[in-house]
Amino acid sequence: MDITDALRSKALAIHQRLITAYGTPTWHSGDDPVSQIVNTILSQSTTDVNRDRAYCRLRERFPTWEAVRQAPTAEVQEAIRPAGLSAQRAPRIQAALDTIAGERGELSLDFLRELPVAEAKAWLTHIKGIGPKTAAIVLLFSLGMPAFPVDTHVQRVCRRLGLAPANARAPKIEELIEGLMPAESYYAFHLNLIAHGRRICKSQRPLCPICPLLDLCDYGQRVISNNEITTKTQRHKEETSETDSIS
Ligand code: SF4
């Protein structure tokens, strides 16, 4: 078995364990692609609650995305204030809407469905402020196309598991996972890795001893063997000090 086959087997085993732990999320059509882009711009570096408040206020204040595009930036900024960084987000949202309307003649991205995934990604990422993660989210969640978004949880968990090198950045991890996993697994794998990152494989203190992926995880195995070494060293010190005190 070559390295890629071994990694693929490991990724599939991890996918199955995550399904056992968290279930199988089934795809259902989310927001339309333009709404998803706005939503994703609002979600960066803020909580889900604040993103949702900002998004609802924006939708309440402006009846269409065209109205958002043409509004004074200060009004958009005011509407999305709960998300924070509104001075940066408002012009970014309007610039994205401008690009779509300017190049397509309408505020719709449904044409992306007809493109190969790589072309659809390239089209989205040429919009200023839209990176690979947002592009993959739009393609996967709004259009049901085979793209694998890598957010901070997915990046961290994939690195620790050894599915990606320890210094691999999100675009590289996206490419690696898309090469390893069947396209139909992307949605569930993405959501379950996020669930796992939030509940068990936390950023600061991963709960390795209770993790269902422990035996499949490079980082977890190192933690275990370090603990064993520490325990052995500790035991040796205790034995030595006992011997010293006896003699
Ligand atoms: S064993 Fe630890 S590092 Fe590995 S996935 Fe589980 S919690 Fe994360």
C-alpha cells in the first residue's frame, strides 16, 4: 500500500468514526449563493449569534441585495454593526455585489452550477475578499457542488490527525482532502470535523484521552507516549527517592 492509499484508508476510517460519534449530516440546500457570500463575509472573526443578528438586520433594512449594493456604505455599516468590523465588512460586501452584478449583469451565481468545480472556485476567488474557504462554502452549501471548505477547526483537526502536514495551510488541506475522500463525503466530513473540533479536539486543550479517534491520530499518539514517558520518569524518580531514603 503506498502512502496515498494508506492516508486514504485512514481518512475513511476517521470519517466512519465521526459518523458513529456525530451522525450523518444530510445535505439540504442552504442560502442562495449570493446570500451565502454575504453571510460568510459577516461570519469571519465573530460569533454565530452576532453574525446572525447582523444578517437579519441587513435583510430587514434592505429588501434586496441590489438595494444593499446601491445603498450608502454608512447605512450598510450601521445595519451590520452587531458583527463587528463593520467599517471593513460593509465595503467588502458591496464590492462583492458590484463584481457579481458588473460581470454577470444580475445578482445571481446560479451559472456556477454549469462550470467544472475548479473553474467555479476560480470565478468566486477572483472576487476581492472571497478566499478559498468562502468559495468552497458557497459551492458546497448553496450549490451542492463537490468542494471541501477548510475552516480553523478543520485545519487544526486535520493537521493533528496527520491527514495534512503540521504546517499545511487551508488551501493545501482542501486540495489534499479532495484528493483523498469521495466527493459525496465532503459535506458530512466537513461538518463532523467541525463538531469534533468544537467538542473534543479543542484548540487549547484537546481531550485526547476520551477521543474516539485516538488510535488513528498522530498527535494523540504522541500525547499518549509522552505521558507514558513522563509517568515512567516520575515512577523512576519516586523509586529512586524511596531507595535513597531506605539506604
Ligand atoms: S486524539 Fe486528540 S489531537 Fe487527535 S483528534 Fe482526538 S482530541 Fe484531537
